[in-house]
Amino acid sequence: METQQIEKRPLRLPPLPRPGKPLYERRRTRFTDTGSALIAAFDGAVNRGELDLIIVADESGFVVSQSTTDLDLTMLAAVAPLIGRGRARATVKRDGQERGLSVKTIEVLGETLYVACLGGKFGARERELASTASAARRILLS
């Protein structure tokens, strides 16, 4: 019986990152101001989830931040706390079609904020709502 010879090659590992220097930067642009960082995060989520818009409202129902849009979002911001508290269900129509709305509550420095996503499919909307809420919290606390 003939034995096969297996060539043994040395194990090659990629280099480890140097301390203080990241291996790569995942963000293409890094904003220094909070407002621009929030808008960029929201616009990215709107594009990924094929949503209409994202808005953050405070406890009083005022707009804190929003994705880029020409729409007047004062009414949506006013109902976001009611929906977020579970006291109401929203039926939102845009261009004659019903649009889904999902709201998540976040706490930032003792303040309650409501992140709302409008439009898109339910699964994509819920996924982007979760990631946007954590991104908004992280950005507002930085």
C-alpha cells in the first residue's frame, strides 16, 4: 500500500492591529457635530430599510431630529409619544396609501425620546428601528 505525502505548509495569520491604530475604519465620513451624525445615521437606515423617513421626538411631541425629508413632521412627532407609550395606534397615510409606523422608546440623560420609522416592510422597519434607536442613543451620549 502506498502512503500519500501531505505537504505541510506553515500556518499564516493576518497581522494583528497595532495599539491605538484601528485595523480599518468602517465609517466613510465621521461627523464632529451631533446633528449631522444623527441625520447621516437616519439617512443610512432609511436607504437600507427602504423606509419613508425616521424621526426622533421628545416627551412633549417636538421634533428632536429627523432623516432628510421635505415633509412637515410636526404631526408625526406629536403622536410618536402616544404610540411609544402604547396608548394609541397610528394609521398613517402617505400619497393615499397606508404606511406602517413603528416607535421605540430610548432614555438619554434622564430624558425619554421616541424614535419612529415610517414606511417599508415590517421586518426591515423593525430591524432599522432597533439599530437606529441604539445609534441615536450612542450619538446623543457622545
